[in-house]
Amino acid sequence: MSTTPLAAGNARVKDAGRLSRRSVRTERRLFLAEGPQAVEAALAVDGRVVEVFATPEAVRRFDALLGGAVGTTVTLVDDRALASLTEAVSPAGLVAVCRLLDRPLEHVVPGSRLVALCAEVRDPGNAGTIVRTTDAAGGDAVVLAGDAVDLHNPKTLRASAGSAFHVPVALEPDPVRAVEAARAAGLTVLAADGAGELDLAELEDAARDAARDGGRDGSGGALLARPTAWLLGNEAHGLDDALAALADHRVRIPIHGRAESLNLASAATLCLYASATAQRR
């Protein structure tokens, strides 16, 4: 490690800074992971990190974390150089250049029991939170389908709280192909839809009854326990009718108060945990 921090005008720093643009990330298959949580998660994956930029203060503060950067170049930079690599208002002094996280659809769907299939989700906070929730619920994969937000957007990564490095994520331009792949893999596709014919709370009650009956319930109570892909739509417009029609069932989340609807990430959390709980009974 060099003892002289690089300045913001250094060619290496400027080259890394170009990764703030999605087109450059896509072309070079590299992205920037900001902050200790993301850098630690990235370093835990063999071969994921190319280089770590750190301020002298961050090197002292996160000495134990950077101890995991064996075989990875750690480059000292000054505060202005570090600030040029991050969108954070108060950066923690660590940024890693990483290889992209996305994987082919056919590598993440087969063999999965619980998948979040997001169609046209464009808000980075929602997308990142869904990745984090899928991880917390013990889900197997996330698919970002259609004209979706960039997984490697700094806001998406921050919202995932490191889970983007734990859960396989596929990017699929065609939502129909994503649904068809899920069904071909033996997953029941449940569309989260406010006008759905099934009620999530009733399905959860039926799942509990089926579990008490040793799984012999004949009323469909085991639906949530099946290998499932939850189909989630756009924040503003929901699911396209033609896409929702490809699902095996449409499931509504009951609204007991005066709210018109739930935030997408909140709805995803309820759906994913309903399946995770039923599958573990």
C-alpha cells in the first residue's frame, strides 16, 4: 500500500469515478460499492473485489475489515478523491471497485423455492429493500425484469444493506420470459395484485390449518408452502394485466385501514414472509 494518498485528479481515481455512469458499468462489468457494510460483504466473496480505495482515517478505523482484503489492492486516497467516488453526503472513507453481481436467469431460477420476481421496478430503494427482504426471509433469488432500476446503482446497493452480495440476482429484459422460466422450473407464480381473487391472510390461515393436519388439507391450504415466485409490479402502475394473467393466482393483501395501497417493498415483505413461514412448517 502506498503511503501517499492519491488526489482527486489522479488518473486511477478519475477512471474509477467513471463507474458512476450505468453505461460505463455495463461496458466494463464493474461497479463501485460504498461504505464499510458493502465493502465487507464484497470482500467476503472470492474474486468479487478488484480494488479498495480508502482514506488514511478509514484504514485506521476499519483495520480489521481491511484485514480480509488479502490479495486485493488497497489504495490510499485523500478525502476529496474519496468524495469523488461516492454519492454519500458523509462518506465513511471506503469504496471498492467490484465485478458486477448479476447472473443469468437460467442460473438462479432452477432449484429455487422462493423467488422475488420484480417486473418494471424502477425505484432503487424498493429494489434494494426487496433484495434485502428476500435475503432475510431465506429466499433463493431475485429477478429484476423489464425496464428495471440498475442493481448496481449506489442507492439500490445501499438499500440492500449488503444483501446484494448474498442473494443471486438476475437481470432479464423480458418479464414474460422471466415468468415462463419460473413456471418451467416448477415454481408456482403468485402475482401480488390488489384485485386478486385470493386473500393473503386467508392463505396464511389455511397454511396453518394444513400444517396442523400434517399437510393433508385438501382446501388449497398448502399453496403458500409450494416453491413460489412472487410476481411484483411497478410502484406506480402495478402489474400489467397481460403479465399478471400468466401467474397461477393473483393474491391481494387485505387493507384494513384507509390507505389506498401498500408501498411495494412493504407488500413484498408480507408476501415473501408468508411463503417463507409456510415453507418452514
